Amino acid sequence: MQFRGALTALVTPFRNGAFDEEAYRAFIDWQIEQGIDGVVPCGTTGESATLSHEEHKRVVRTCVEHVAGRVPVLAGAGSNNTKEAIELAKDARDVGADGLLLITPYYNKPTQEGLYQHFKAIAAEVDLPFIVYNVPGRTGVNLLPETLARMARDIPQVVGTKDATANLRQVSDIAEQCGKDFMLLSGDDFTVLPLLSVGGCGVISVVSNIAPAWMAGLCKAFEEGDLEKAREYHFKLQPLSRGCFLETNPSPAKTALSMMGRIPMEFRLPMVPLQPENEEKLKKLLADAGLI
């Protein structure tokens, strides 16, 4: 299974404090109709940190069932507790996910050796492709290119990475050290086009929640060698990407989708509604983009 092009890190809609399965199914249909290349349930954007284990498993199961093979499903299954990550990974495997998005352990700040052993332990229990998610701004630890290259050599399940460092030197080092068959995916909507230019194969995106056709279009144009069109999409997406990070993700994305009539405007603490001034800025960005 290849994870390429534009994959959306899906928001998780809530209604009255619970997972809104009906809105989620409709949202998945819209994403696929808009041309998205894959979906990622229960990532950071899906508020996985505040889902119970039962809710997490239900969201992944609902996603896999509803997608029904139309696009790849890369299920979020990471944890800072290796045993817990194995449990979530096994469940995602059992319900039919195509692969796993596994964040580096957060808060406990493992060494590079600890990171390697974490993924090795999961691989010993679950035989699915892994996309390793490196986001030092949230985890407090940076997975170095040489460690990732070691994983790619030694752990067959490690087939790619989602890089959210926004460090193009590090991205280039990964492409150099891990080889052309390693799936290098952007985890930073602002740098998708530069990452593609050094050998990346796509993005796991926040902004594609609200503009899936544009992000899919960017990746497709690049793959077809139409750099001018890819740049056009890049600059069309930049204001919306800024809007998605006016405050902590996913509050802006969920607010935007509510304004677009796609999901209810509901968050789970500690995520909260946007400050009024930021809500107005976001509304203007959406109006300027023709999305509302």
C-alpha cells in the first residue's frame, strides 16, 4: 500500500459531548468526492489525545468501514506508552486499516535509542506499514534522520515518515539517507511544495480538511511535472494554512468546517472555541477563498 499525494488528518466531529458518527461519515464522503488521496483518523487533528480507548477504536472502525477501500486509511495509533501503542495498533489492524501513523513518544522524551526500540517493539507485534510521525513542537523530542534511516533499514514495517519539523534541511537529509522508496510525507502545510521538490511523495494535511481539492491538486500537479500549477495551488493554500493555525490545531479547522456547514461547532476540553477576533479573521479568509 502506497501512501502518496494528499491525505487528510481528519477532524473528529462531536455532538453533545460524543462522537458524531453521522457527520463523520458525511465528511469522509465529501473528502473522497473532492479527490483526496487518503484519510487519517485519530491523528492530532482528530483530537486523539482526548478520546477514550473505546472512542478511538470506534472512530478508526467507522472510518475504515465507511471508506470501504475507496482510498487508503492510515490510522493514528501512537502513544507515549509502548504497550498502549501496541494495543491501538492491533485494533487498527483488526478492523482493516491499511497502515498506521505512529507518533514518537511525547512527554517522556526518550533518547534516539529509546525511539528506535519503541518502534521495534510495535513492529514485533503488528505487521502493518508504519508512517513514523515526527513533530518535536508537540512531543519535545526530535527523531533524527540517522535514527529514521536505521529504522528504515532494520524494521520492515517502517516505510515512511510524516515530518512536521518545517526544517527543510532535515527533510533533505531524510530523503538522502532513507532512499527514494521511503515515503516522505509533509506534516506541515506551509512546506508541502518544497518537501516534494527534494523527494517527498505527499502530505498528511490539516488544511485539506477545508480545501481537499486544492491540496490534492497541488500534489497531482507536482507529480505530473506542472510546477507552475503546483505553485498556484501552493499560494492559494497559504492564507488558509495560516488560518488553520491562528490558534492551536484543530480549533480553527473545526471552526472553519462549522462555518462551511460540514460539522457541528463543538470541541472537547482542553480545546476551546476561537477568540472572537480570530474567528472573524478566519471567516474573512474563507470568504476570500470562496469557501463560504
